[in-house]
Amino acid sequence: MEIRSDINARTAMVYAGAAFLLVIVGFKSIVATIESWSDVGILTYLSIFALVLEFALLILYAQSIYSLGPSGGGSEKSGSEVAATVSNMDKGAASSLAGAIDGLKDELRGHNDRMEKLSLGVNRMVKGTVQKEIQKEVNRILTKAIKDVE
């Protein structure tokens, strides 16, 4: 199997490497912070789930980039070439393009508003749940430390 060396293949390899590095460092940190496996709490399981999910997403993204194939260089144009092309458009096409852009802006504003509402709801939910779990974990650690001192 021949390894490609185009920019998409290189970018994909960087993401794949980052995925493996994330898993190695993440699990190393989890193992280093656990005193005994019998005291593993919900936050540890949440961290492990997050590491596995992030690994899967990075590998999926890397595979998607690699599947794009070699970039053909594109048809990059300078600013003056773009300006000349736009000035050569007839008035109807220009107004149609402007209308389409305005419609797209309105649609994106609507999406942004919905995403903001969704984000606020998720943040409230996660903040409450994680805050309760952190309080439980801190109480457990402090209780254990007090018992060890006595």
C-alpha cells in the first residue's frame, strides 16, 4: 500500500496521531490519579467515555480528510480577477445573487439563535449534573481524609 503525501493525507495523519496521543496521555492521567480501583467514581467513567468518544471523532475526521484525495490545487483567483468576474455579471444575476445571500444570512441567524438556545439548555443541564457529581466526589474524598486522620 502506497502512502500518499499530499496535504490532505498529511493532515489526516496529523489528526490520527493526535487521536492516539490523546488516548495515551488521557489514560495515563486517569491511571495516575486513581488510588484504588474500588474507589472509581462517575467522573472517572465520564472521563474514559470522553476520551473514547474524542478518539473516535478524531479518527473519523482523519479518515474523512484522507478520503478527499489529493487536492488539485483548486482554482484560486486573485482579488482583481474576482472583481472583474463580478463586474461582468449582468444586473439580474447580481440581484439574484444578492437576494440569495440575504436569504442565507437570515437562515443562518435563525440557526444561530436556535443553537444559542440549545447551548444554554445543555449548559444548564450539564452544569447541574456535573456540579452534583463533583460535590459528591469532594464529600467522599473529604470524608475519607477525615476518617484517615482520626
